[in-house]
Amino acid sequence: GNVDNDNLALCEGSIYEDGVKKQAGSLFLPPTNARTMNYLVRSAWDHDGYYRGKMDKFRIWSRALSGNEVMESMTYDTPEGGLFAFYKFDEGSGTSAADSTGNFANAVLVNGAAFILAALPSLIPGNVVEFDGVNDYVDFGTMTLGENLTFSVWVFLQGRQPDWARIFDFSNGPYNNNIFVGFRNGGTVIGTTVGTLRSMTVLYSGSSIFTNRWVYLSVTFTANGNVDNNNLALCEGSI
């Protein structure tokens, strides 16, 4: 007759494409802690595929931006307050990408991820990072973050992406405080796990994301004070 009373805090997750909210729903609230496996386009799960395409201007805020702020941030205006990290990817050569906020050490381009010219200066000025979809990625190193958050990045998908390929995955490993954004059935999916529980909440955009053109993708996590009350029945096991 016992139950697991570890109620988990929830948040509202939202997916925006080109500043327009595509979907919103309930997710586990990402707890604030140090995450050591923080990647662009690499999953914490080794069996997941890799993203193929280009990316630019990856930003993190330590608060959930409003819909209007998300729209404003498309023009490279950075809403004031809470900018946590900003990787412009303007270096042009080498394997290091600087965080322009100065909060973190340089990210590292791994396995052949490379800077190239964007070839669309009116929308995406300067350089971007290109990924071949085989095994290259960007490693941000250790970051401490959680709860109210916003992530944004410009993406150029070269064709349909493998299911569960990542845009990013911040965690300490599989089912270990994951915050991720990736792809499922051609659309965008965001997900969270808490602690080392083998349980995950996910939210799907509900429509396929455009390929072979630049798309501004943003996701927000907003604490709402709700908890997961689905207490699970327990039993006594004997050997």
C-alpha cells in the first residue's frame, strides 16, 4: 500500500520556430546543477544519430524569455537580463569557439566540425559551424544551469534528420539530468529528465521543421509551481 512520494517539479516547455510558438506543454523542470556533458548536435545516448547541417549564434538565457522577446531576438537584439552564454561562431578557423559573455571557457569543435562562411550575409552574417552528420559536434564543457531557461540557435538542416538526432543535449549522461532539443518524425522535440530516474518528459512541435533554409529555433522552460502527482505504487520484493 506504499507509494513513491517524490513529486517532481514541472515547468511549461515551449518551442518557437522563426519567433512563432509552435507548441507548449508540461515537462519536468530541469533542476539546477553542474552538468559535465554539454554538447551541440551530440546526444548523451551513444546510439542516437548526428545532426547534418549548419548552426549559428547559440545563446542561453538564465530565464524564460517572453514570446515578444523571442521574436525580438531573431534580429540579433539580445533581450536584457539573464544572458548566460553566447557563442557567435565568428572565429573562422581553428577548433575553439568563444563565449562572448565571458562566463565560460571556449567551446571545442570536435571530430571535424568546422567554421564556414554563411553565404547569406543579409540574414546570417559572418561564419557558421558546419556538421557532417557522422560524428562531429561542439563540446561546451561543464556548466551549472537549470530551472527557468531559454535556448536559441539558427539552424540549417541539410535534409531530414535522424530520429533523436540532437540540436543540443546538456546532461551528466543518459537519464541523468538531461535537457535536450532534437528531432522526431521530421519535427522538433524537447525533453527533460530529473536526477538519475529512468523517466523522461518530451514535447513535440507537431509539424516538420523546414529543411535547406535557415530557421531560428528557440525553446523556453518556465517554472510554474506544479508537481507531478502521479505517485507510483510500491511493493516489497523478497529474495
